[in-house]
Amino acid sequence: MLPQPPAGLAARALARATLDQFTFAPAIATPFGTTRLEWRITVDGTPEVPLAFILHGPGGSKQVSTSGHRTISPTDDTTYTLTAFAGLTKRLLGTAVVTVNLDGCRIVDVPEDVIRPFFIQAVSDEITKHEGITNRKSPTMEIEEAGLVVTLRLKKSSAWFDPSIDINARYQLRSQGDAVEVKEVQFAYDIDVPLWFDPDHDGDIEALRGVLLAKLGEYANLLLSLNQGTDRLFRFETQKDRLELVFCPRPRLTSLSPEEAAQFASLTG
């Protein structure tokens, strides 16, 4: 690990950095459109300590040079920050925000109470297909901002014990083109049996694991029938106690301008 420079030295080095530009163009994006983030930093003289510049936004952080750009296609209002580092000492240089104009779009809220009964029934039906496995408690499904949480509290009848099986799973749902993608971000289970007793429940648990993922995907994509006309799914998110679907008009097809046509002709020789 490199030694940390004295605080005063690091502060003087950071003061040499000036953020000349950190903007989105356009600053208001349209659904399915793109926007370009550009930045330019000037460093006065030679810093007493080497400087590093970190761009942070959705997807994480990345070290960048003193000038550059990034093109994104935002589905929601999005914030990026640019921070200068001198060792472990840091200084926020600026913040850039792009908003998404949803005028003309239709937002549909689906309360969790609407889909919970169908999902729980489907899972319960699958449980009955596995010999000896029953519900200790009814399955639960809760929708949170961070995703969708499912819990199963089961019992497996056997010749020696009736072990309890607890399954906790979390899923993220997002739009992927004109469909909904379901991603498993957590799947954990616990079997309440003595340490010396090692029954093979993996087959049953993996089968239930697959059903949970498949049924969530099935019901999430069924919600796309709520779309009307020729609108396209723009965003699918989990919010507290509900799912949020945003349908927006499809992008218009336009012809190349004379200038764009001439530019293309020059590129193709």
C-alpha cells in the first residue's frame, strides 16, 4: 500500500484541479433515447501528489482521464459524480444529472396483493408434486424497492425425522427489450436436522428454486398485456408494495438528413 501523503499536501494538490465541464447533452432525455455525458478537468501546474479522477454513477465507479465522454440510455433520472483523489484524501468536483421526460408515457402500478395469490398458489401446487414435502406456513411474497422477496417454510416427512426447510430468496426484475428479465440475487436455505443426519434434499430444493424463477418470470411477463396500442415497455421496476410498469410510444423512424447522407457517403468512399 502506498503511503498516505500529509493532509496539507494532499489538499494543495486537490486545489489545483478545476472542473471546466461536466454536463449531459441533452440534459432531458426521451424514452429509448441517449444522452452524452462530457467532462473536462484542468490541473494547474504539477500537483504535489499524483491525482486520480473517479467517475461514479449507476453500475459503479471508474477511474477516468481529465477529459472524456460517455453515452448512456437512461430509464430514470440519473446522477453522476466526479471526484478527485490525492491518496485517500478526496474532493468532489461536481455532479451531473439527466432527467427522463415521461410526457406521453403511461405508468401502471400493480399492487403486490394483485399478483401474490396467483404466485403463492403456483408455488404451493409445485410443492405438492414433491413427495413428503408440505408447507409449515403459507409461502410469502413481498415487493420492496430492492427487489422481490420470497420465503418458504416447509417440512419434509421421512422415516427418521420431519426436518424443517427454510428458503429465503430475493429477485430483481427489470425490462429487457420488450420483455421482463428476472434475476436471482439471493437463494439460501436451511434444513433443521441433527449434524449426523445427512438426507439428500438437493433435488427437491433445486426443483423449487427453478419453479420460483420460472413463475416469477411468467407472471411478470403476463403483466405486459396491460400495454395498450403500439406503446413499448420502457421501464419495469419494483417499488414498495408494488410493481411499476412504464409504457412509452415507440421511437419514430426518421430519414437521414442531407448532411448525414453526405457524411455516410464520405465514410463509404
